[in-house]
Amino acid sequence: MGFSPEIEALGAHGDIVIVGGGLAGLFCALKLAPRPVTVITSAPLGEGASTAWAQGGIAAAVGEGDTAESHAADTIAVGAGLVDEAVALGLAQEASARIHDLLAYGVPFDRDLEGRLAVAREAAHSARRIVHVRGDMAGKAIITALIEAVRATPSVRVLEGWCAEALLTDGDAVTGLRLRRAGSVLTPPVAIAARAVVLATGGIGHLYAVTTNPPEASGQGLAIAARAGAVIADPEFMQFHPTAIMVGRDPAPLATEALRGEGAALINGRGDRFMPALNPLAELAPRDIVARGVFAEVAAGRGAFLDATQAIGAKFAHEFPTVYESCISAGIDPATQPIPIAPAAHYHMGGVAVDTRGRTSLKGLWAAGEVSCTGAHGANRLASNSLLEAVVYAARIAEDIAGAELRAATGRFDPSAPARDEVHDPAQEQSLRATMSAKVGVIRDRDGLTEAVRAFAALEAEAGSIALTNMATTALLVATAALARTESRGAHFRSDFPMENPALAERSITTLAQARERTAALTNGATILPFPTRAQTALA
């Protein structure tokens, strides 16, 4: 297997390789400057990254009277008993510094009349601490500014149009990547050696039929890490955004939570508000509670709508231009009409397990952003903590790599990774996504999860394309973990175990080998037991 001229031309840029062109990947690359680094992304920069779709903003205790301790307390409260408290506090304490980094890179955060950063409130926050750009344009503004900064940084080389489909390994160390041209299944793969690999590939939302995530968020990074033996944490916890706009688009446009923060109401088809009866915080309850409330109205045939006609009305187009355009293009005027909504797969709290420096269980491999699991989100992410986590850990990883003694950039291919690629079957992908939404979605139960596990195991074994194999691998990790957690906690809701079990207040820690062992046991009629907890499995 040879190296392409484009790959061989990397030279010193192959020393550190970052996979992913979203917030975590670009911020890490900038923080590593002037050290040479290569950013590999399957789509052109600015496309395919969930960052650009983020409407909420970044949570940071920068407002008057707010504190990092208060921010951490809110994060812990929402996380349903699984948040690593030290991680949450560290995240909150570093927020202000990372906001100022983004300002230095040119992100035009909103300011008030006195020139201070303007802050808004979102669900389950005890204070106004969300830093926005023009109401709902934070993600797009952040990614635009960082792309410009990266393009202007000579030490950062960007390879667009390449997919990382497997890791190169040497024992328990990652020493490079196997790449393939995006959209070119018949093109042979090429190898790139690296002394440090940073996964910043995003989440898994596009494994679901109804999602707010772009197609690139299909769990590829999580799968290749798991195949190489990386420890995976909390894969069962998928957050469903309660207010995806249902206008027949895939991905579904998002109606930002900030709308509810400004007073928009959730109503059913009869015009009745349904959240006050479900939680004292009503529309500002934690996302998992709101998502189940919306799901129940839709399932009952009453429909669910977000009504901003009174709270925002004529100001809608100016204050929330992204949502306004999504509605108008579908023939809905949100200033005068309620917006049809449904829950959609939005953010994965689980991922590749990392320590406080962003190190995975494999030497030479770091992970940041949604592909990682830091312990900051627990069973349910607090609104607008995701972009904060991405920049905090990207900066920590850059500092860690800069001070680390890196291994030689040589290695072998992971022998468990499929090397042959064939034509991607859209029908198989559609079936996987439908199964995830129906069986591993907002409400789960043993029978549905059992069907899902068996379906994903079969698909992983028979899929023709490597991308589809990786999707099945990630889906299998999520479904087996959901089946093993016999309780309801945070975003994970089991109708057959509708209550929290205090004895299960531990994070899930697993590997792909363990998930497959449990799948085999299930095939033989055995009960899937809980995975080892973090306390039982030390992260190297």
C-alpha cells in the first residue's frame, strides 16, 4: 500500500494530524501554531461540521454576579448524577479565557450598549450566561472566523476531501491513519504516519432518521477509535433536541432553545401548553424532559408546536434570522404562526473516553469535541456547554502535545479494520437510521433494543462499504450500552425501567470487544449485564 503524492508532500506536517474541521479541530490547530499540523476533513472547511449549525452559543460565566461555581453546579444538576464534578468546574473556570481567545480570532460576539459581552439565558441555567452572535448565528460566525484564522496560519495545512477510515496502530499506540478520497469508494486507500493524532470528527446524530446533524456526523471517528481498542464511555446517552422544525428536510432545521429562553411557548394542536403540567420549569426544563413531553404530544396525535408569536412576534426576523429563514422557506411565518416541531437526535454525550488532557486510552491518540467523552455532560448536556467543552479541551490537547514526548511516526494497520470498500447501499443506511430512531430513540425498551443490537451486528458483518460498517459499529456500541443500562437516567429513557436506580449511578465504560461479547451472549439468550464502571476500568 503506497502513499499518494499529495500525502507524501505533507513532510513535517505529518507530525501532528487532526481529523475534523469543526470548532475542536480548527481551534486545536491554531493553538498548536507555529508547530506544523495537518487538518484532514472529508468536506470543504465550513461544510459538514456541526459547529456551523450551532445556534445557541457558548456558556460562560462572564455576566455580572455570575460565577464558575454556579455554572458548574447547573451542569452537575442537569447531568443526572453522572457528571464528573471536577471536570465540570474546570470547564467553567476556563470558559472566560477561551471566549477571549475566540474574540482574538475574530468571532463577533454580541455586546450590550456599554460594550460588554451580551449574555442570554437558556434552559436549566440559573443565570444569563450564553454568549451569542446575532441571536442564533454563533456556530456559523465562529466557524467562519476560525477558517479565516487557519487559512492565514502558515503552520496549518488543510487536506480537504479525505476520510479517515482506520487507525494505524503499534500495540496500544496509534501511529497514523488510513485515508480514502471522500466519495471515491473504488479509489485505493493511502496511509499517513503521524506522531500524534487528534480525533475531532464530531458526533453520531446522523445515525438517526430524524436529526439536526449533517451527514458527516455519522460516528466514523468513534468507530475507528473503538476498532483500534480505545475505551468508550457513556455511549447510550444521546440528547434529543425537543424543537427540531418538521418541514420535511434532512437534516431537520433547529429552533434554538434561546427562543424558549425569550418566552416562546410549547403548545399542542389544540393550542394548549403542555409543559407546565410536566415540570415546574415548564419550557425551560432540562432537554430530556422537554423532548419526552414533545414526543408524547406527537405520539398521541395532537402534534407539537413552538409558539413565539406573542413573546417575539415582529422581532423574529431580526433576532433569530436563521430560524426565521428556515421557517419562511417552508411557508411558515414564525412571527404570526406556531412552528411545527418534534424531537431530533442532536448531541451525543458519550464518545471516546478521555482524561482531563484529552488523552484517550491509546498512546498517541487524543480526542476533542463531540467524538470524545470527558465526563462533563453526564447523562444530559446542559445547553451551550458543547462548544465550550470543544474549545477548552482543544486548548488542553494542544498544550499537552506541545509538551509530550511523541513516538516515532511508524506503525501498522489495525488488522480488524476492513480494507476493501464497495458501493455504499443507501437502503441499508436508511434501515439503520430508521432502526436507531424507532428502537434506540427518545423512548426505549428491552424488546426494541434487542432487535436493534441484532440488526446492527448483522449489518456490521455484511455491509459493503467501510463507511456503513463504521456506522453499524457505532450503532452497536450505543444500542448494547442502552440495553445494559436497566434504568432511566437523563437522556436515556427506558419505558420498561422508567425510574432512576441509585445503584446504577455510574458512567458506562466499554470497548468494542466487550460490546461484541454482550451481543454474542444476547444471541444465545443471555441477559446483557451492565458494563464495567469507570471506577472498575482505569483510563490509561
